[in-house]
Amino acid sequence: QEKEQIADQVVALLDKRFPGLAAQVELRDVATPLTFHRYTGNWQGTFEGWMITPETWRLRMSKTLPGLGNFYMAGQWVEPGGGVPMVAMSGRNVIQIICKRDKKPFVTTVS
């Protein structure tokens, strides 16, 4: 029940910033450290992906899969590091790839 309340609050907050978003949400999933541990085996349920080391610092995974059009991957396991900033950067990188593919300029704004 608490997870559902959190999901409701997050969707409502996003809907205030982006009107109409709530009506388009098809799936909501709230995860806790226990969830991360159960499904990923991450140490103590950590939310981060790859640990940054001299060997992993420059690692980059492909953000697409051959034969699967219009599919892009973003998230903690696609870029080294973790947390919200790295996941946001991962999403931004995917948007840049799509803009390049569509021959559209990648433009950012701060509001």
C-alpha cells in the first residue's frame, strides 16, 4: 500500500509539471533496496550499476539492439556509475542519438 501511495504521489507531481502525463502512464513500479537485492543481487540492495574503476570508467554499452527498431536503453546499467544523475545523463544520451538519427537539432532548455 505504501508503494502505491508513493507511485500516486510521483505521478501526480509529474502530471502537474506535464499536464496529461498521468493519463498516459501504463505501468508503475516502485522499488526499494530489498527489491533491488531480490532482482539484481546488488550488494545490500544498492541502486547503482557498475562500480567505477579504472577498467569500467570508459565502458559503454550499446543503447540499441540489432533488429529491434525504435528501441533504446537508458539507465543504471547502460552507463558506469549510478544514481539519478547518471540515469538522467543516460536518457539524455539516448535523446541525442534519436535527434541525430532523425537529423534534428538537440536543444536543451532550463526552465
